[in-house]
Amino acid sequence: MSAEERRESVVRAAVIEFARHGYRGTSTEAIARRVGVSQPYLFRLFPGKQAIFTAAAERCIEETWRVFDEASVGLTGEEAAAAMSEAYMGLVEDREQLMMQMQLYVSVFASRMAGEDEIGAMARQLWGELFERVRERVGGDVQGTTEFFAYGMLINTLVALGFPREHRIWDGFGEREDGHEGERRYRHEGERRDEHDGEGERRDGRAGGE
């Protein structure tokens, strides 16, 4: 097995270990044991634990975009948002993928409490890049992109808490099963913004008449 293949094995193992135990609860020994290599060899591939965590976090966010991209290729606007929403529900069924994402947020807080922010800077960069990719895919709508991520974070919370899909708490997501919830939600939000804009124009007109 080549060094690059070993490196890939380390990243996969690290996602599992960090997802299950967090940054501070995961040892490089546990990662090396899962891969089947010695710690000295592990440190030939990565300079330290933080570098391994960074690679695992990058893999987690990049996998999220890969799923979004494949689901929405050739689409834009509401159709792209609906396709990515449906695909994300499938992605977070992989609990280790989901919990790696959640552990990333916890690790940012923990590192900042320790007076460090390297992990935070890395996480913000990854998130910012993901946000921009999604924004471009849905047609540049910042508010719509924000709402898309807000729903995604709620999904993260409900899945992490273990709510079964048949629980009534999922009812607010609408017609998820046939893939139209994103389209319906974005259309509703668009109509709401149009109504708001119309009200503003009517107020401006009244003010001008006065």
C-alpha cells in the first residue's frame, strides 16, 4: 500500500474516531490501531493530531458538497435546493458523517476556551466555502441559502437526538418523502419576500402621495 493510500486510510479512520469520541477524547494511538499502523508511521504521514483532525474535517465538509453537487448538477434555484435537501437527508443517515460535523463545532469552542483558534479558523473557512458553493448553485440568493443551512442544522439536531422519521417533530418539513419540500419551502419564502416588497412599495407610494 502506498503512502497516499495509507494517508487515505488514516483520514477515514480519523473521521470514525473523532466522530465517536471528539477531538480531546481521541488519541492518535486509537487512530493508528484502527488503520493498522504504528504511531511513528502515523506521524510520518501527518505532523500531529491537529493535522489529522483538520484532514478529517476537510473530508467531512467536502463529502457534504460532493453529495450536494451530485444531487443538483444541472439544476439551479428552487430545483437545486430541493435536490440538495433530499440528498442531505440521506447523507446524515451516516451517523459518523453527521457526528464528525457536530464534533467540529464542539472542538472550535473547546479550543477557543483554551486560548487557541486554529481549529476555529479552519472550520470557518470550510463552512464559508461550502456556503458560497451552495449560494452559487441556488442562483446567488443569500437569504435562500441561509434558510437552506438553517433547515440543515435543524435536521442535524433532530437526527443527532435520535428522533425517528415517523415522529411528529418532522412534520414541519412537509412533503420530504417525494422530494418537494425544498421547492415548496423556497417558493413559500419567495412569495413571502414578494409580499413584503409589495407592502414596502405600497407604503412608499402612500408616503409619496402625502
